[in-house]
Amino acid sequence: MSEQEKLFQQFPPVSTQEWMERIGSDLKGADFNQKLVWKTNEGFDVKPFYREEDIQNLPFISALSGNYPFVRGNKPSGNKWLIRQSIDVRDFDAANKKALDILMKGVDSLGFIINDPESINQKNIEILLNGIYFEGAEINFLPNGRARELISILIEKLKKKNFDLSILRGSVETDPLGRLMLNGNICIPVEVGLEYLASLVKESEPLTNFRAIRINGSSFSNAGTDTVKELAFTLSMANEYLAQLTERGLTSDLAASKICFTFGIGSNYFFEIAKLRAARLLWSGIVSKYEPNDRNVSMMNIHSVTGRWNKTLFDPHVNLLRTQTEAMSAILGGADSVTVEPFDIVFREPDDFSERIARNQQLLLKEEAYFDKTADPAGGSYYIENLTSLIAESVWKLFVSIENNGGYLASLKNGMIQNLIKDSMKKRKDDIATKKEILLGTNKYPDLNEKIFPNADLTRLFPVRDNSNENFVEPLNLTRGAEELEKLRISSPESFKNEIGNKKVQE
């Protein structure tokens, strides 16, 4: 230690003023803010460098990992996360066999997507869960209805085997407001849906490690919105649920303990790390306003899933690089579980190869890069700590404006949220057209001789929304940044070549 101290003494400290004077000299009179300060899409400025003095007054800087307000993560030591893979349940026996197979290949969190609610019964759930040990895996259900029936089946199954009900970890992903946002309407009135949700939460109370509401913030990012809006809208929806559930007689402790979150992860590496840290900070503050008896219920459970906005049909193996850095951001940001979607998911049904590669991407980070060893590895970074603060401040301003507009549901009804998302989406697509936002292989360095990937399904790649029904609210439009250029390239290769040569998309 003494040798290290002598070594550092050879380098005298340099003040910020000295740095700025040197930078000013190198800029030769050019404006510092114009040349070096980053004007982000989120609406705030990021400096080219930060120093220790920039974090000293941050209110959360002394927080410890695993402690309120959980900005540094939920884990007091280590950074273990769960590797999740989803299974589309069309045949319950086949889904069970696949689940048992992937559990032996590194997965420890399962997501069962059940699109046919009429298939949810005790017999089928027994088949689906046969041989799966609840101690070793988190179980998540994404049903298209009948969530209460599913909860009842699970409780009965556990009691029948004399299991402690706390043994079951995971969630039933119920989200009526999210479904309303995506579809424009739901099959029952909104108030009835919220009453149903309250009864579901009450019924799931004995399952102390099982959540009944999952708020899917990834829908916002997959609609083209920016980091600040994704967080603000997601937190506003969560606050709407807290308000609605407590108004219906549930305690804030129970309501908050049953909510979990899914966030999409994009390619803005450091921003995505800071986003999850800011999300936990803000959620703990929101829940505290409901005065729970146990403030640990404000600990935010986060599932992260790689985004689809930046995924492409052409040069699709670049999607592997995108999902890898996205997974790294999610893990370093403290996600509790992560799904890396297969590189081909946007244009075809993933096969065994692409699913295996997606699993192995996380296994490499865990087993070879040791991402699970250090709690909050970003903690103390002058840059990321300041990004966390900047994002949190901007999110809070937008969150408050939504609340002043009547809250999430009211803002969805009057179109405020949809309009803000459309503005972000348009700007980002314009940036892709002008190469301010790069999609490698699509708007930069495309291989004009490349053929469409085998078995690509264009109806999956460019889904057509049915707008024939009358909607209660304007539905959210999920899209991808590359859509327009890909459509042009498929329908008119010559026009695409001309477009690539046009100065609009030149460097």
C-alpha cells in the first residue's frame, strides 16, 4: 500500500479549472458546449467528463447495495441474476418437455406464454409443471386470461404436496392497462378489469414470493420511445395500479409486493445501465408516499428483455452483437432476470440453434466474464452516477406532468402518452434515415448482394394491425427502426440502392 501511495504522489492533482483551461486552449476558441457537450434525445445535456466533485452532492451516493432506496440494486453482495427463456405453450406436454430440457442447459427462469385461456385447467397445468422443482427455477406465466383460475390451481397444487407456499417464485403476468394500451380496448370495462385485478392480488397473497402484476415497459421502448419516456410511462402505470388497488381496500404493502416490471434494453449502453438504477430509485420514492409498514416492499423487481426496435432482417447476425451489449447493460444495471431474445425472432420462428445461442450469451457473461460476482459494478462511476441522476430528474418531471394530467389512465384516454411516443418514434426514424442513428448492415455498410434469410416470414416482420374495431383508446404501435428501409429494399432493390446513394442517408 505504501508503494502505491508513493506512486500516486508522483501525479499532482489537477483541478477542474485547469482541465477546462486546457480544453479551451485545444478548442482554439470554439464553444465548449457546442463542441463537446452531448445533447441527448432525452432532453438533457451530458458533459464530456465528470469528476469526484460532481457526485458528492447526489442524495443517493451513500446508499449501499441491497438497502433503501435500492439505487445500487437489490442484492447486498454479488450480482446473481436469473436466465429466462419463454416457451409458447401450444401443447402442454411438449412445453413441459422443452422446459425440462432448457433447465438442464442453464435456464433458471421459465416464461410460459399461454394464448388460449380456455386451456388453463388443473390437468394441463399439472402436465406443464410435471418434474419441475420450484426450488430450482422461477416460474412465470403469461396467460391471455383466467389468471385467477391459474393462481387457484397453483395454490391447490402446493397445498396438496404440503409445500410451503413461499417456495413458488415468479409471477402471473396480469396487466389490464398494458393490454388496453396495446390493443386499444379490453374485453371488459376498465373498472371491471381493475376490480378483477384487486381480487387477483388478494387471492395471490399467500404466495409471498409470487407476483400478480407485471408492468411491461418494454412495449414503450419497442414503440420507439426514449429512455426517459419509457421510465416515466412505466412508473406512471405502476402508480395508477397502486392508487386503484389501495382505493379498493388493499394495503400498500400487499399491492406493492405484488407488482413487478419488465423493461426493454436498447443499444445505448451506459444509459441503459443508469436507467435501471434510476428506475429503482424513483419506484422506492413513489411507494414510500403510500406509507407501507415495510419499506422493503418498495424494492423493484426488474426483468429485462432485449429490445426489438433495433433488430434487423438484413445482416441479421449483427443482432447477436446488439443483444450481447444489451444483456450486459441489463446485468450491470442490476436486473433480477434477463431474457436475451434469439437474433432471428423478428422475422421467423426461432429454431433450436438461435435459442441455444441466446442462452449461451448469458452463460458466457456469468460463467466466463463473472458478471455475477460484484454488486453494482457501476457504483461510484462519476459518469454513470451522474447519468442516473440526470435520467431520474428528467423522468420525475415527466411523471409529475402525467400525474397533473390526471394520471396514467386519463393521459392514455386523452392521447397525451400516445402523442409523446409518436414524437419520439418519428424523430428516431428520421435519425435512422439521416444516419444520426446507425443500424449496421441496414443504413450503413449494407451488402447489396445479400439475400433474405432462409424461412423469413414477412407477415411476422411487418405485422398489419387490424383497426376495424372501435377503440377505447388509441392503441400503441409497436415498430422497428429499420422497417421502412427494409420494405423499400424488398419491394424495390433498385430504389433502395438509389436511396443508399442519396445524400439523405449518406455519412
